[in-house]
Amino acid sequence: MHRDTYLRMTLDELLRACTLKGFQGSGPGGQHRNKTNTGVILTLRDYNLEIKSCEGRSAKENKTHALRRMQMALALRVRETPPATEIPFPGSNGHIQPSNALFPLFIAHVFDRIAQKNGDTKEAAQAFGLTPSALVKIIRQDKACAEKLQNNRQSAGKSKLHL
């Protein structure tokens, strides 16, 4: 299945596409956390991704955390050829929050463009009708996205951006 198909899925659909396994979490949380399988391991075999979450006190909370991380892992690790027509910018006025359901799909398309242009953010920004500085502000909201951008630029021999 194509990466974008997974990124367009609801969290429930993505959960059905993954293999779910529970484990005993460690750390603070008392007797309940240390004696029950509230930790979650999600595996998406198509892309060989495994995500763990045990910071919450309930399995339901940890599933949600793991599913959101799975979406971002797909967006940051799996590169596809950018489509001829981009998705319209899912935010408004040059802003989008990481909590937006379309944020991972947007980030995936941005990094596809950046990878195609050897770490240059200008064309990726133009594809979504953004300025390069607005795009960098959006990327800067998520630590993993910012690190990925810096690594892409560094591997392409470009200078690091001031994030």
C-alpha cells in the first residue's frame, strides 16, 4: 500500500493496518502501570516500522500516542516521488498545527520535495503557496521534523538553518 494511503487513514483504520502488541510499561505510575500491559508496540510491516509507547497510564492513551508517532515516522522516513499536483495546503494563513490530522501527510509531501531538491526548502514552499520562512516555521514546530531538515541539508552540503 502507498504511504499516502496510510497517512490519509483515520487512527482507527491505521490501527487495523498495524500489528498491536502490549507489554508492561516501566517508570512512574504505581501498581497499575507496573502490573498490567499498558505499554503498546505498533508494527507496520509494509515499511518495517515499529513504534513503542508506554508513557501513559492506560493502553488506550498509549495506542493514540503510538499511532500519531507511526504517522510521523511514515512522513519522515518514507520518501516517494512527489506527485505532479500537490495536496492543497491544509492549514490557513501559512499556519498549520501538528495536531491537524493532515499534518503528517503535508510533512511527507514537503520532505519529498526537499529530498528531490537536495535540501532546498524554496521549491517545497512554493509548491504549497508558502514562503520559505513560513515553511521553516511550520517544520520547526515538530522537533523530529526540524532534525530531519537539518540532516537533509547537511548531507546535501548545505548550511544548517537557524531553527
